[in-house]
Amino acid sequence: MTRTGSGPLARGKTSEPPRDHGTAALELVVLAPVLLGLVGLVIAAGRTSIAQACVAAAARDAARQASIALTPEAAQAAAIASARAELRADGLDCEPVVRIDTAGFGVPPGQPAAVSATVTCTVPLADLALPGLPGQHTLTATFASPLDVYRAR
């Protein structure tokens, strides 16, 4: 007697239950924390990178505003106001520390001089809640802007 291929064994069905039921769910349970951690790290890196660019722009604006001021005191005030306004406009939530080097105002007219601004800002990262990630990151940028050589100081 020959088999015609119409029985359950001929169609690839066996009497044993499949052993891989539920493996996709198990893989998802194992990989989900890893994937979420990677997404969190990408967000932290992006936030830090954007904040660093904002702090650099604030330092550049502060140095430029200080370089067009007429006195060291006016340069200090203009630079601090400019840096804070730039960071506020960029939406960076930090209280910046702005240091201005106005030694260039002591150089006699006719000689090259510059004013530099250093802006330091602490960016919060605690809201990402990633293990091993610090709660905050301090960013610093410095920029120098030349003083007009022929302007009275």
C-alpha cells in the first residue's frame, strides 16, 4: 500500500507542539531596555551638543558686545546682558556665569587689543533618568573679539 500524500504527516504537521511560541515576546522584553537606553543616550548627546552650540553663541555675542563698548564697565554690563539674552532666546534653562577679560582696554590706541568672554552654563540631564548618566553637565565656551585699533579707549 502506498501513501497518497493526503495525511497530516504529508502536509508538514506533526503531533508535537511548536517550541518557539513566545520567543518574539521574550526578545522584546530583553531588547526593550537596551533600545530605550540607546535612545536616551542619543537624546542626552543631542541635548549636550545643542547646548554647547548655544553657549558658544552666547560667548561670541558677549565678546562682540564687549568689544564695541567704550569703557570696561560698559563692556562688562553689555556682555553679561547679551549672554543671558542669547541663552534665554535659545531656550537654554541655566543661570550662566559670564567672565569678561577687559585687559585690552588698557592697551593704547593704535595697538591691537582684544576682549574675551567666557560663558559657563550647567545643563540638566536628570530628567532623562538613565543609570550612569550624570544629573547635569557643565559647558564652557570662550570667544575673543578685537577692539578697534584706532578708537579711543
